[in-house]
Amino acid sequence: MGVERICCIGAGYVGGPTCSVIAHKCPEVTVTVVDLSQSRIDAWNSPDFKLPIYEPSLKDVVMQCRGKNLFFSTDIDKGIREADLIFISVNTPTKTFGLGKGRAADLKYIEAAARRIANVAGGDKIVVEKSTVPVRAAESIQRILSANTKPGSNFQVLSNPEFLAEGSAVSDLLKPDRVLIGGEDSRYGHKAQDDLAWVYQHWVPKDKIIKTNTWSSELSKLAANAFLAQRISSINAMSAVCEATGADVAEVAHAIGTDSRIGNKFLQASLGFGGSCFQKDVLNLVYLCEALNLPEVAAYWQQVIDMNDFQRRRFANKIIGCLFNTVTDKKIAILGFAFKKDTGDTRESSAIYIAKYLMEEGARIQIYDPQVEHQQMISELSDPNISENPDRVKKLVSIFDDPYEALKGTHAFVICTEWDEFKDYDYQRIYSSMLKPAFAFDGRRLLNHNKLMEMGFHVETVGKKTVMNGMFPIAS
């Protein structure tokens, strides 16, 4: 096959891990990851391997390949010129202004990458759309490349969406459920698909590599995330019913999960979904349906987002209600700021919104997370969509390196991320250091609630009704 050199434009959560695993499994292929950010590339090249993103096992993979057949560089043009195959793994955020604001994907970085490839590249290139994009985005890339093709150059554009879960990205790459490759239905299109498939076949069984047309590949990515987000919103909707009736959402989830037609994945009630993909992709799908004049379909998928927002607001209201309907100047500890365990990513984290709602009521927030940088937390909470006054954030929010210090003197703590270490804390020590009555709000159903109640905690969780015991409600 003709793939000897691969270039990946974008050294983020997709490009970095994906190309590190490709380099690890294809030692005869030279892989170069390029990015405009010098600081990000410096982190990938750091002598102590302090990488810019945290993923289990990623450091080990990079240590084995970096400097051999895996390179990180800011020389984007050189990477493009030398590559046979180019991944586009740039950010595709939701638009914040203009047509499609709040729903449509902003493709300015995709377009910029395509124009740079067209301007710099010579000869035959396979250009692979790795970022999550709307249906027919590959067609736009192909038009840009074709309109600017130099004599003697030829481009084939493929869609190869990622299906990675943060916190298990390396494992997902090494043992994928499937690899999806969409391409043009032509001789050259099929050849390009075969070339990319050859790369993956170094470690992925051939029957797990699915070839489709480009549009099916693009839509499959949006559909997969929409279906997963829908399951989370569905079980969270049931959690509200459970709290109102006396059912336990964990028991309900187990009962329906044993149905082979449903299965037990993504049925854990919580504060809602976060991360870079679910909300963005569902909103993208909503916008697509509206543009296709399918308002009923758009409304259906919009409700998945609305339920996610409702779950966060509902839990914040529960916190406020339990704390005697006022949290003004009360210290509340938030344990976990990443959107899920085993990642440092905070994008659309439920912790951001819980903190936002509590700050709006005047609460003093004390945050601990084992992976997220302090400045990242402050940056997220100071975003104009979260807080109109960054100075107020600095006044109300404190960040701690020690969880016991974060919990000292607080009225309550809230579990927002399911970090395993939270299970092992000395909660008797924590109880002794808190103001009384001491409240525990478990937004991830992570802790042993009976033991906490025996210590004296008032416990609230998702999907379980509370009953009155003296002055204060306790979990039933």
C-alpha cells in the first residue's frame, strides 16, 4: 500500500491519542502530529512526558514511539507536504453567533485546514475527515481542494469519524467496536478507503472495518452520540419519577438493563452528560433536521438536551432546598470538576453548571479535582455564558489541592465526578470537620449512603426518594 507518512492536523483529544496508537501499531509508518499551538506541541514533546491531555496508558504509548516514528511539530506545511495521508482533527465547536448560533457546528477550522492543504500539498494525497462534522462536510472539503488543486495533484477525501470515550481513549483505539471509513463511490475513492483500511488492519480485524459512502459515515457519528445521549437523558428522566414515587433508579435500571433488547450500558443516572461531543453533536443534529424541514425530528432530539439541562438544575435546586432554602455565604465543596473520571477535560461538565447555579444564590464554592488544573476551573466558571462577573467568581470560588482541606468547614459536599478515589476517603474525618448538620449530595451514586448516614450525614442522591426522620430528610 502507499501510506508511508501520515500527518495529523490537530494535537488535541482526538489527534494526539489516535496518531500515537497508529505509530505504536504501524512502526514502518512515520506519523507527524502538527498544531498551531507551540505550548501544546511543547507539552507533547516535554522531556518528562507531562502530556497536554490525561488518558490512561497514553503516556506509555507515546514513550515507546516518540522520536522514532512519532513526531510532534508546529511546522504544519512540512507535515502536509511530506504526508501521503492527512488527518484533519481540528476543533469543531458550536457556533456562538450568526446563522445557526447555539446549534450548528462552526467549520472555520476545518475550512482553514482544507485551504492550507490545497495551498501547500503537491502530488496525490488522501485527506481524512477525523473531526466530528455535519453531513456533507466532506463534500465541502473536496470542493475547496478541487478548486485549488495544483497541476499534477489529486485529492481523495474520506470520512473516518472517531468513536472514543474520554478516559478510555487508548483502550477504545486498541480494541475498537468498529472502524468506519466513508468515501466516494469511485475507483479512486475505493482505493483511498483500502489504503486507510490497510493502516488499521495492522491491529483491527478486517470484519470490524466498515466501508460506507461518505454521507452515511458522517451521519453515523452524529447518530451514535445522539443515541447514547438519549439513553442518559432517558434514565435521568426516570430518576425524577423515582424520587417522586419511592422507586430506586438503580433497581429500575438493572431491571430494564437485563432485557437483551435494551442492554445495561449508559443507564447510570447522574447529573447528566458532559464532554466535548454529546451536546455539540445532538445540537448539530437538531440544526440539520431544522435545515431539512423536519421540525418534529428536530424537536425530538432537542428534548434530549432539555432533559440534560433539567437534571442539572433539578439537583442544584435540591441542594438549595435541603440547606434550608438559602446557600448565601455557605461553603459548599464540589468534589470533581472533570466531566467524567479518568480525564482532565472539563468541557460541558455538570460541575460547571452546579457551581453556576449555587454561585447565583451566593454560595461559596470550594473545589477539588485530582486532574484538572486550577486555572482551567476558573476559566470555565468565568466564561460569559456561566458568569457575567469574573471578579465575583474569584470572590466566591476557592480551589484546593487537598480534598480534606476543601471539605473543612463546609455545610455540604457535592460529588460531581465519579473519581474512584472519592470512595476511599475517611468520611468520619470529613464529617468531624464539617458544620452540622452535614450534608452529602451524591450526584454520581458513588458512595455507601448507609455508612454515611450512620456517621450522621444527611445524604441526598439521584433517583432515590427521601423520607423525614426528625427535622431532616434522609435517603430511604
